[in-house]
Amino acid sequence: MAAKNVVADLTRGDKLTGNNYDIWHRKIQYLLNEQELLETLSSKMTRPEDGNTAQHRRDLEAYQSWFKKDRSTRFTMLSSMHDDLIGEYEIFQNAKDMWDQLKFDFGGTSTTRLRSLVLKFEAAGNVLTDEQQVQARSAKRRPNLQPLSPIGGQRKPNGFKHKDKGKAARQGGPSTNAPKVNKGANQHKRKRGAKKNISKMKCYNCNKLGHFARDCTEPKKVSLPLDLSSIYVCYPSSIFVCSHVFVAKSISDWIIDTGATRHVAQDRAGFVDYRKIPAGTHVVYMGNGSYEEALGVGSYQLHLRTGRTLLLHDVLYVPGVLYNLLSVFTLLQLGYDFHLSLNGLDILLDDVIFGHGSSTWHARLGHIGKDRMTRLAREGLLGPLAKVDLPICEPCLAGKACRKPFGKAVRATQPLELIHSDICGPMNVKARHGASYFLTFIDDYTRYGYVQLIAHRYEALDCFKRFVAEVENQHEKSLKALRTDRGREYLSDQFKDLCEEKGIRRQLTISNTPQQNGVAERRNRTLLDMVRSMMAQANLPISFWGDALLTAAYILNRVPSQSVSSTPYELWKGEKPNLEHLRPWGSAGFVHSTAHKYGKLGPRARKHIFIRYSDSSKGYVMYGEHPNGGMTEIESRDIDFIETDFPSIGDANRDLDLYELEEDEGTLPSSSEGGGLVPRPVIAEDSGSDLQPSGSITLDQDSQARRVSSRGHIPRRHFEIEGNVLLCDAKDVDEPASFSEALHSPDRDEWMTAMQEEMSSMDKNNVWELVDLPPGRKTIGNKWVLKVKRKADGSIDRYKARLVAKGYTQREGIDYEDTFSPVVRFASIRLILSIVAKQDLELFQMDVKTAFLNGELDEEIYMAQPAGFEAKGHERKVCRLKRSIYGLKQSSRQWYLRFHDSITSFGFEMIEEDHCVYLKRSKRSILILSLYVDDILLAGNDMDSIVTTKKWLSSTFEMKDMGEANFVLGVKITRDRSKKLLSLSQGTYIKKILERFHMHNSKPIDTPMEKGCTLSLDQCPKNDEEKNQMSKVPYASAIGSLMYAMLCTRPDICFAVGMVSRYQSNPGPAHWRAVKRILRYLRGTSDHALCYHGGDLRLTGYSDADWASDKDERKSTSGYAFILGGGAVSWCSKKQSCIALSTMESEYVACSAAVQEAVWLRRFLQRLGVTAHAEDAVLLYSDSTSALAYAKDPKYHGKAKHIELRYHYIRDMVSQGEVILQHISTSSMVADPLTKPIARDFVLLSY
């Protein structure tokens, strides 16, 4: 009776699937021992031949007894197997052979299991590195591709065959993958000495009894009318479930295959010559019964990572295969040899290693030179490497490169043949009249120079126009060439058009090579050296550096230069200069004047300070007190100088140094006013604006004062920690901050066009009317927000201008009431996209132009007229808003309400689970619309319905049809509809944030967080000095940027981002290093994508917890992930709000959160009604047996009665059939990386 109960348990419980072999084979032995059948696993008998002797009768009785036991054993074993395994193992005629085969298939050593993991990893669509592939190949002996012999063993109807054990053992044994993987190329054979009764065996060739197909004399049957000599069998590995949850990388590398007889390529890009072949000439026959035809053949150029190139001939082009296959058989025929060692596999030709030989040893030896390596190879110290053939080594180029010598420049032979120009600045202090830069023009032949003080870089164009007009008029000849660096002020379209119009040839320097414009660079240095020296002698404030600079330029033109034979002045003007009028800069002088308040009896001269020479008259510019009060400049020639007297004015700031700030090309001019000091690059003590993520709206400092919060602001300039300087600026390159900057921008025409389009939208939507401001009412301000919209590859798509109201001045209850507005969840978008991939739906994208202008206002709001577009004759009037506008607190809500009313009137129904998803269904079509502010995704199965909907939307709102969706909300969508594959990636966004935080040149790393890494409050700054140091780090900005990538497509950084985000209020150096590690990880995986490959639309979830992982509060971490259509649609990693007293409690709390998400996803699917599986209960896996038991039956009430009632929601959902809880082993737990740092090997096997 007990045995029967055990059999019942085995047939009802966890049956053998392969992964649970260890526990299964112990249970089955206990059962067989109880039934006294255990001996059948170690012995077998054959039926004795016919006879009538006493011995024969005893042998027959023994055989009959054994046969009965063996039949019972086989029945017990087969009954406890999964249905997919029964068909494979029922062919065994005795229990021992079945037992031995099961042990061989599933009871392998750790090496066998490692091979299985490698196969699973590669089959999931991932690529190991070169070194990992070579090392893995020694463990993965079974080839991916084997030729199918015309006279080989025939396939069984269920697609399974069995190897001879001896052969399998020599080849490394069968794969330990899922049961549906073919096991070998031959039928299973009995051991030597045992005969097999084949009288009832059926031949799969002729369908007759009594012989095998290999012995059949009938003509061999072929399932396809093809030449069998050109058919190949491909054995795909089983899919590892973790690969569906996280990101997957595309397959483009080559696999060295010992079983392939031909090279096979899946892409056309590498073929240097190619010809099509007739259909059916070559076919790759897959292990699952499908086949792929070769479309062509040719020569393929294979670029090895060592730098060498291998030309492969007679390569088949088969786009349907998963891997590019390099045939070992073909290479051996061509004379190549292979050397297998513990370090990997080397490919050799004439003793030259093609794989990793020379390059690997070169790296191991610290990138020494070829000569030293050759000596080591001759002495036999480099293994099989006999000849060193070292390709180009990129690390050597990066580490040993030096600048090329600069040759002697060719000098100009006459004036204006070549002009050198450069802009220096911004200086750390603004000049008296607001200049932060100075611009120089130097003639190459005479070295005569012009200097202009400017406030912004964009003023360079106007200065150049004036310079060209003056010099060409004075010399009556044209300027021939202009040499500059590649600053954006020189590369604008206007500057280019001017040079083309004037016939001026441009000479641009190479980036980061100022030596090519050495004349201008040296002139800048000389001028600043003279300025510092003159200011050190004078007693004037440092803001007078502009006057000193003009004086230095005046002097340099009149003194000899090593580059020319005479003075620049003489060569330029044709006469020798007069130096008698020169005076020390900053010296005192009495200026003759008759305008004084004492009349004829008053002083005839007043004391002033010499600051520069006049450029418009023959005299001096003096600075001093005006007779009527105040300070003023006076031009005069009647001056008596005291050249040894250097008067002072106010604070001379003698200890303050003058230097040029390091300016990034993308930064905007400083907004500091007057002669105020601009902080040094690293130490920034003054208050500024908070750091904001890219795309945020900043307020116009010129028209409205900022409201300063009680906590300190971090200036958006330079940040430094541990020697790493970061420039953190939220704005993109060439994005003006105001209308005035756009007006003087190099892209002025583009920005003006964009602003005109915005104003046209305002007029078209009748957004406001001009009225007089009623008494007692106040206006709100506005500003222009100018953005460069970019494509998926980072190139410029369009210039966009948006007029934004300064809604922060609105008052609640007067200017607005409700402000909440929903947006579609990212989980909803991913769920819809997984359905699109599976059902091959159409997917289009639309953009609502000026969406917020469609909302109608309930309040009376007055706004100032926009800068640059004031109505002529009505400049004093204000705008009374009739519709919502960007920036108002209620704008998004009013727009959503307008859109909701319109779309529902057109027949769409709102999904209750997500109020920004709408559904429209008919007998033959279904449309799903999702709204994220002003971005619309439209998916459906009927093109006519989609076109009709798009026309209606365009007639109701001002829309922009973006065509098929490929780049939405910063996420790139890639589709291969033939394979039902859809992938989501954020490579452009990741590159952008890496550049923003200066991590784009950092060294990539394998994991987002180091295994065993623990962060805590103990690592936070303890004193003011440490806090001040960390205040210079853009910690919160970096986390905000990482958060968006994590929410959209990167669940692999979910735990790491959640961990570092806990310390935003007071981060320490250890926390910042953890953030930078995540950025380094993203740099190495920026091309990874979240993939949906058209898998089953059955919702499956995984829940896990890490007990008491938080070192500060001893709280646990929950994590869950849900898979649909082969990819992750929802994930979460979160610190639990309560303290769990046991691992069971932490797992139970995690399951409760996962169940809530599962119910929401299931009901969302049910609302859509696109799959019958939506009615199925969600299968939720957990690796905690105690938590599952407590969820199903609260028998541990005494130990868990303290658990809050809200966590028992899980029981209600289980009883209602919404969720099915099931146990899974920890090694297969997909959600494990969401709860703890994981090892590198696990990451490689999971992503």
C-alpha cells in the first residue's frame, strides 16, 4: 500500500524533466527498493533459447521472474517521467539500459553541466567573447552542425535518436539541454554480448518488421526531393529562460564547428564575391524538423579581432541559421592546423597562429615589441608559437602613440595672403564693458594684429565683417585665406557663406591640434603675458584687463618680431613707427581742461590714469573723476604724465590672477553681470541653478529672479572628486537659452523658423487675445525653450521652439485648481509591443503638434507678450489666455481631458487599467492607441482602420505623421517581421548620458554592481568638509538619467540603480563610485536590446527576495519580473517597507507585491482581448517552499501572525484563480538579479 502511494505521488508530483534528475533518481531508488525491484537497475537477462532440459526450465523461470520485475520497473520509471521524455525512453527494452541512459543524459559531472550552460547561453542569442568562446569549445565537444549521411540512421517520428554510449563518451556526452534536443547521430545500441530481439522491430524505411533501417535493402526514402549530400542537420540548444527576461545581444560572431563540412554565413555583408544558386541546391535541415535553403555561395572576408583578415572561399549564404559557422573540416583540407590546450584553441597556418596566438601573448607580455616576442618564440617559451606575426594593436596605438612632428610652415609673401584668427576666453573676470573674450586677426606676412573685445563667441562674425571691409579698403587688395581652429563660431553657415561670397579660402586646423594655428595661439599667450605684467605694475582693478589688452596689442604692432625682418607696423603701413608717445600703462597724467566749476581761478588740469591709446584719434584715453562727480573716460592729447606714479582706484585686487577658463563647446555664455568674478573651474562657491536632467525647462534669469530654496544649490559648472573633473550641463550643443541668444546664434535662421512655426500654431489655435491688463491682476512671464531634436543615430532631426509660460508664478485657487494628468505606463507599452511582435500587427507613431494648446482653460490668466513677437502698436497690451499653454500647471490635464473626450467620441474605449490606452474593436479589426503626453502609438491588424484613424486624428488635432514607429520616447524600436522579432534599445540615450558625465571613454565592466558590494549610511560624509566635497558631484542628476534607462529597457541595472538611489540626500565617495560603475557597465552594453521574439502570450512571473540585505535598517529587498511573448514586460526591485523576521516572511511579502502586478497585467490583457491565454491564471514562480505553503494554507499562523493583513492579498487571488503559485529552483530564478549583486558568470548566462 505504501508503495502504491509513492507511485501515486510520483505520477502526480514533480515528474522527471531533466533539470530535477538528482532528486528524482533518489526517489525512484527508494520506491524500487520498497518494491524489491532495485536489482533490475543493475542486471538484465535475455530469454533462453528453446529447450526441454532441467537447466533450461530453471533458466526460463529465472527469466520470467526477472522479466516481470523488469516490466514493473520500466512502468514505474516511465510513469514518473514528463510526457516529452516518455516517447524518447520507452524504446528501451529493459530497465537497466533505460537507467544507464538517463544517468548518462542527466546525471553528468560539473563539466557536463557547464557545457549545458554554455549551450543554453549561446542558443539564447548571446555571444561569448573570443577568449570565452575558445575556452568553452574545449567543453562543448558536440558540434552544432553535422552532415547527414545518405545511409545513416533514420529519424524516428518524434524527432529523437540515441547515440551509442561509447561514442557519446568519446565525444563528451550528449547535451544536458531540454529533452527535445536530438541526442546523436546513431540509434542506441545494446552492450556487447547481449542480443536484441528484433522480430517485432519496424523499419522506418520500408515499414516492414524484422530489421533496422540501416540493414534495409529497399531504396532509401527521402522526405525532401533534395540531394542528400548537401543536407545538414543543425542541433539548436534549448532556450534558457533568463535570457528572455533581460537584454539580448545580436549574433554576429563566428562559431568554430568541428562537424560542419562547409562554411555557413547568415549575413551578406561580408561576401566579397557572391552568386545566387538554384533553389534546393543546398539546404540546412534543422533539428526541430524545419529547414533553410542556401540562397547563394561566394567568398567571405572574415575580419579577426586580432587585426588579421581570413578569406573564406565556397561559403554558403543561409540567412535562416542562427550562427555563422566556420568549418574545421574545410580548414584542415586547406592546410590549417589546430592546437588545443588548457588556454584555448589556436588556428595555425605555416606555424603562424590566426586565432589568439600572437595577439594573446602580446597582451600577456604587457604589449612588448615584436622583436622581443620573436626572441621568446625562438627559445620555445611561447608554447606552439614558432613565428610571431603581430597585427596592428589598437591598445598599443592608444598607449604608445605620440604626436607627429610639425614641419616648417610656408610663409605668406605679401599682406592679406593669409590671416590667422582665434578667440581666447572666457576669462575668469569680465572686462569693464562686459567682455569675456577677445578675438585676434594677425596677418601672416607682416604679423600686424587686430584685437577685438567681445562678450559672446557669436560676435565673431560681425567683427570679421568689419575687419575684412577695413583691411581690403586700406590695402586695395582682397583677403586670400583665413586660418582658424574648428570653433563653432567659425563653422556657422553665415561665416561659411561670407567666405564663399568674398572668395576667402578656409584653412581649418585638425581637432586638438593648436600647433597648426601657432601664430594666433602664440599671439594670445604673448598678449596675456604682457597684460599680467602691466597689471602687476599698475594699481587698477582686474576688470581693466580689456584696456590693458588693447594697449598690449598696440605696442606689439610697433616692436620687432623674430618672425619678420622689420616691425609689423612698418611692413603693414609702409613707414617706421614713432615710439616717443608711448607711456607706462596705468600711470598718472594731468589732463588739461577748461571745464571746471571754479572758473578762471580753478585748476587747469585734473589727475587721471592712462588706460589705453585712442583708436580713433591721435591721443590717449584717460580714466578719472568727472568734474560733476562719478568716474569717466576722457580722450586727450594735452596730458602731462608722471610715469612713476601709478594711482589706485577702489580695490585693486592685486592678489587675483587673470586666466582663461576651460570652456566646453556645448556650454553657453555665462550669465554673470558687470565685472563680477566668474568662479574657477573646480571650486564654485557662488549659488547657481540646480542640476537638471536633459530636457528639463530652466527659467530665464534675465526676466525673472529665481526663487532660492533653503538648501544650497549646486552651480552647473565643473565638478571634481578624486581627481576626476566632470562637466555637467543639461543643455545640448548649440541650444540657445533665450530669444536674444537665438538671434545671434550661428543657426539663427533655423531658430527663427522654428519660433515662427510655434507662433503660427498659437494663431491657428486662437490661444490668446490681446487686452489691457485689468486693475489688480498680474501677468505671468514666458520664455522660449529651444531644443535640437535628434534621430535614433544622434543626428539632427529638426529645430524645435516652444513658448513656455512661467507657471511657477501661478497661485493655487486663483490661476489653477487640479493639475493631475495621467501618462501611459511603460509596462503597458512593452505589453502592447510584445503583442505586436507575436501577432505581427502594424505599428505607427504620431506626434501632436502643440498638444497643450488644445486644452481649454476654466480660469482667467494673463501673460506677457512673447519676446521678439510683440504686436506693433500694442506693445503695452497683454495676452489673455483662452487655451492652455506649455508651462501652466493645469496644461497637461486640460489637454488630456480634451483628447479623452475626442477619442472616445470616435469609438475608442478607455482601458480602465491604464487610462492612456484606448481600444477600438470591430468584427475584423482591432486598434490599440497609447498616449504619452503628445506622443501616440497606434497598433492594429487592419491597415484601412489605421489609415482612417490617422486621418481623423489629423483633422481633429494638428498632427505630424511619423510613419512606422522606430524611435519613441528615446527608445529605438527595431523589427524583423519575418521572424516576429521586435527589440527595444537606448544606445543613443546611453551614449548621451555617458558623454554628459564624462564616462564615454571609461573602461567597460561586466556587471553593474560588484558581487558582495554593500552600501550603507556609514559611507556618507560625516563633516562639512566631506559634504562640501561631495556637493560638487552630480549624483542626483546621474541617478535620474540612469533611472530612465532602467524604466524603459534595462532591467539588468534595476537593483543597482535602486541601491544607489537610497543615498541621494547625502552621498559619499563609495556611493559615487557605485554610480560610475553602473555607467561603465552601460558603456560596455549600450548596444544591448530588450527582445520580444513572438513567443507564447502566456503571462509568467518570477518573485524573489533577499532577506535583511539593507545594512542600515535590516530590511529585505523584493524583486519580480514578468515575461510575455518571450521578453520582459514588467520588473521591479524595491526595498520592503517592513522588517521581515524570517526568509519566509520576506519571500511572502515579495510574492504579495508580485501578485498585485500579476493581477493588473492579467486584467490589462483581458481588457485588450487579443489572446485566449488572457483568461489563464498567471503562473508565478518562487524559490521559497515555505512562503508558497503559507500562501496556499496558513498552517504557520503561530509563527507568522504578526504579518500585516495587506500582505495576505495573495491568498485571496490564489483562491479566486487569478494566480497559480509554483516552486522553482534558485538556480533558475529569473528575478534573482533584481534582489542582489550578481556574479559575472551569472550575468553572462542571463543576458
